[in-house]
Amino acid sequence: MKFQQADVQIIKKVVRYRGFFRIDEYHLRHPLYQGGYSNLVKREVLERGDAVVVVPYDPINDNVVLIEQFRVGAMHRDYSPWLLECIAGMIEPDEQPEQVAIREAKEEANLIIEAGMLIPMLQYLSSSGGTTEQIHLFLALVPNIEASGVYGLADENEDILVRLMPRTEALALLEQGKIHNAATVIGLQWLALHYQRWQTIEGVNGEL
């Protein structure tokens, strides 16, 4: 990249809202490709921290675990606000992404996952034009998954239905446009590209 973070001139930063999330207002200038600096730019940025997303995959039976839950941000769309998603959670201060993956798998799907079962997929910015959030995606190799039931933390108003399904069914739902969560779309597409690597017991044992 031609420019780096140090090239941005932050003139002023103001906290405009502090609640479940935080909104900061930035006044800044940035360098231009043809020389010089931009005019003063004012932008509001949602500060919500980073998150972890986990795709539990059973390479022996070729199954995945997805969860279904209500999402307020989907209420005004022409599909149900109960979305099919991957397990996910926010990274708390002093937590590592792997710790969050293990915690959320237990809280949201009653799955016991150890650090050695986690395969890093990728990291990406969820919406870099308006939020600092970075998503850390993991594949969790869980041979012979048995998952069902309703889980979640009552004090966080979670009501989460666990759905175990063949990988091919999850990809068919993706193809049919029935997956509306970006991290889930990305996680399933990554799995579609790489699943064969994990489909033998020898391959699983060689990585765990």
C-alpha cells in the first residue's frame, strides 16, 4: 500500500455516544494519490470491538453446526429476522480470539472445543466504512458432532436453536440465498473450498 496509518492526520476525536456500542466522531485529513492532502473529513465510527466466528465441522460425517436466533437488525427485511448463523461472540478485554471461540461454542451450542481443534480461517473488517470491528474466523474440527437443543445466556436475552446439518445442505441454503449473515456466508464459502483437506481421520489426526 502506498500510504499507512501514520499518514492520516487526526485533527480531533469526540465521543458522541456511549452505550452498548460507542460512536466516535473523527475530524481528519488523509493524503491523496495525486499529491497533497484531502479537505477536512468528518466521519462517525461505530466502536464495537472485535468478534470471533466459529464454524464447527465434523469431517468424518461431513456435518456442520449452525445456530438460529432473532436479530433486531433484520426486522425490516422481507425475510424472517430469525437468522441462520455460525457461532459468534465479542472479544472481551484481555481475551484471545481462541478463548472466545471455546467460550461461545459452549454457551451457544453446548459444544466442548479445545484450542487444538481450532483452525484459523481468515480475518476481515466487517464494514470498514463505518466501524472498526474485525472478525476472526475459525474452523473447529469436531469429529462425530452430536448437537441439538436450545442454548444461550438468559442474562443476555439469548434464545439460540442449534441445527446440525450436512455440509451440502448448508451450502444449498447458501446457494438459495437463505443465509443473510456475512460471516456465515464467508465461513461456509471457505469451508466449501477447503473441506476435503479434513475428510479423513488421518488428515484430522495429522492436524490436531
